[in-house]
Amino acid sequence: MHYDIALAWSTLPQLLRGAAMTLAVLIPVLALGLVIAIPLALRRASPGRRWIAAGYVGFFRGVPSLILLYAIYNGLPQLAGIRNGPLWPLFSNAYFCAVVGLSLTHSAYLAEILRAGLQAVPQGVVEAATALGMRPNVIFWKVRWPIAARHALRAYQNEILIMVKSTAAVGAITLVELNAAANEVFEFTYDPFTPLLTAAAIYWAMINIIRLGFDAAERYLNAGQTRALIS
């Protein structure tokens, strides 16, 4: 078994198209997951009735992504209300089902990350802002949220890196992402080593580009804190 450079080069465009599909799924999942996670995190971090948010987070963190994708793509169309209703064009589309399924999973994990970040904000900072006469919404967006983002950044980075690799599950519902593209090359050439290793290298490149972006964001968010410590 050896790495066939000629095969890797000839199949690289096919693998890059798979990588493009991986990113095409990942980007809306991250955006939609954030939109869902923010109100969930606020409800989870606030006193009072939190059982709906807690139930959502507990359920979607507990269900495997692959089973959730199967349930949405193969299960929901079995319901007459879906199959014969206005939602059929959406739920018959594998791309839509992939984005919805992974967004539900991602939002549940992200809600807990954001909740932990918000709860890590020192209460004294909030009390000081209140004493200065700042309005609650200003305190949240100008004081609590930036500090919470700094606390949550590393955990959020890990969640995104995991989600990049979790997109391989969408191949089970007919989308040809990077892993599925590598498997197609393997089935055609009977060489599992070359396409899978090439796909792993592309995953590695994507993950490290994201990691470097988070490192830059962390330096930016911690710049003021670093200057304060030096002073």
C-alpha cells in the first residue's frame, strides 16, 4: 500500500468539490446555530422558568447527529402533513435537511457554551456598570457580552472544529461532501489509502485555518486585558 501522487492529483478537483460542499453545509449551520443558541443561552442563564431551554439542550445534545439526519430526511417525509403539504419541497431536499439537522445539534452545544460564558462574567463588573447608570441592554451588549465571548471563545473554537468533522455525516443522506467524495474515489479505484489521506490533509488544512482565525480573535479580545496587566 502506497500513496499514489498521480491519483491524488487527478482526483483533487473531485475532493475539492466535496470540500466546497462541506463548507456550504458548515457555514449556514454555524450562522443558524448561533441565532438559535443566543436566546437559549439567555434563558438558561436567567432565573425563572428554564425548562423549555433545558429540555431542548438536553434532547439535541443527547441525540446522535446521524440519527437526527436520518429522522429528518427519511422520517419526516413519511408524515402525510409533510409529504402532501407546502413543506415537502424543503424536506425532500437533502441539503436543507442536513443544515437543519446539524444546526439543531450545534445550537444545543453552543447554547451551553454561551451560558457558561455569561455566568463567568464577574458580578462585580455588572454591579459597577449599574452603579454608573448604564441601562440593562447597554450593560449586556457593552459589558457582559464581550467578557462572556472572551471566556467562551476556546470552547466555541472546539465546537466548530468538531462540527467541521461532523459534516461527514451528511454523506449518509446523499450529499457528496469531502468524506463521501473520497469514498467515491476509493470505490472507483480500489485504493483506499490515497483518497482518504488526501481528504484528511484537506480537513487538516481547513481546521488549522479556522484555528488560526480563532487565535487572531483571541489576541484581539484579550488585547485590552493584556495592556491593563502591563500597566
